Amino acid sequence: MSTPDRLSLWATDRLHDISELRFRVVRTLMARQSEHQHVAVVETAGYGRMLFIDSVAMISTRDEHIYHEMIVHVPMFVHSQVRRALIIGGGDGGAARELLRHPGVELVELVEIDRLVVDACREHIPETASALADPRCEVIISDGLDFISRAPAGRYDLIIVDSTDPGGPSVPLFGEAFYAAVHRALSPQGIVVAQAESPSHEPAVQRRMLSILDASFARVQIYNYSNLIFPSGLWSFSYACKGDLCPVGDFDPQRVSRSGLRFRYYNPEVHRASFLHPQFQRDLLADVLTPWKTTARA
């Protein structure tokens, strides 16, 4: 990210030296280097407050609801008995906020490697980080791979991997050892959902992630969502179930209505449509995606 000053008031998120997104900065709220990465929060002209990690845009207060609603409510409305959930990454608190809207959730453990991310968001982005004060949420500053490797078998009904892109401290969260530990830590019908990059810009990353999941999990899928601040605007989450819960066939839209929850992006139609893939992505992943059950409910 270019450092805002009096001559250049733009934050730049560059992708592989082939393209970039620029955001007009009104003021810099904080910018510090931790032992893991550079963390900055800025106020922008069009996207509200934005969190950058190592010069890459993570969230904006204008559109963070899209990412957080989709990473949480898709699995939550497939698995009807989530009591214990684990978030790896997600130090901004947005995923925790959405999980804690479900009254059946008894415990959310959030494992973030960098305390500075949590502190920065608590101070400057309360829209997401206020959830971290909920008594059902426990924030643990630790390495994600180390934590999940020591977790008791079968402890979690849902694991959400809300990581940065595969670089720096997040690299282990895209590997085989990590997902083997995740599989062990999930309950028999447990689900893991993970940030899975863009099918347009990182097809090889998506294929490797889904191949790793396919080797261990009974049901593997990927779903897409739109985003204002990420390159290309089309991004994905991976979905894997230790049991046989299909994100389409076992999805009951009436549960969404009965929940009484209101959303800004997520709804039953978006839930189903997110699992419809453009042809190039379907071709890329055809041999590692589990076919849908044919019992989808109206």
C-alpha cells in the first residue's frame, strides 16, 4: 500500500504486478509493523474505514457484510446443530459477529496470530470488532496451525478459516498438514469453510485447496460471492464436510425465515446461486467437487 502523505493520498493494492486497485485516503488512522506483518487502518473517500495487511485490502466498512455473511451463514444454515465454532484468522471480528447472531452458538474461539490486527480493529473498526467483547467469544493470540494441531478431536461443529492470501504467516493455512488437523478437530458432521481466493486470478490455488480437501473430506464444494475491494470482484469460499451435509441438497430455506435474522447480502436464493459456477471454474475443479444431492428443498 502506498503510504498516504500530502502529495499522494491514495492507497494502492497491487496484484502480481499486473493490475492494481486504488482507494482515495482521507486520513490514516494507524499504521504499524508487527512482528508478523504491516497493519494499517485508513479512512477512505468511498469505502469507509479499510483494513490493510501488508499493503493488501482486507475489509472495508462499506462492503464487509458481504464477505462475513457469506463465510458464516452458508454453513450455518446447512448444519443445524452448530454449538462450538472455531475461527482461524478473522481478527477484525466480522465472522465472529455473524456467528454470534445465532442463539444456538455457545462458544466461538477466534485464533489470530497477530494481536495488532485485533487491537487495531477494536479501536478503529468497531462495526466488526465489537463482537469480540461477547462473553461467548474467546480471542486467542496464537499460530493457527499450531493451535489446530493441539485441538481435541471432534471439538468443533464449524471451523472458519478467515485468512489472508497465501503469503507470510498464512502460508501454512493452505497446506495438507493444516487440513488434516482440521478434519480431526471437527465433529462427525462438522463443516470447514475457508477463504479460497479468486477463480480468475488464482485458479491454481483454488485447485490445490480443493484437491487437499477432496483427499480427506466426504463432501467438497466451492461457492462464489461478489466483493467491491478485491481484484476482479469474483471471489470464492471452499466448503468441506466431514460427514455428508450437502450445501444445496441439505439446505432448508425455511430455516432462514424461521431464524428471524435479517441480512444485507445473504438470502436463500443467493445461498443456492453461489454454488453455480462459471464454466471455466467448473472445468478447473470438476474432478474434485462432490456432486450435489438431488433432494434440495423448495
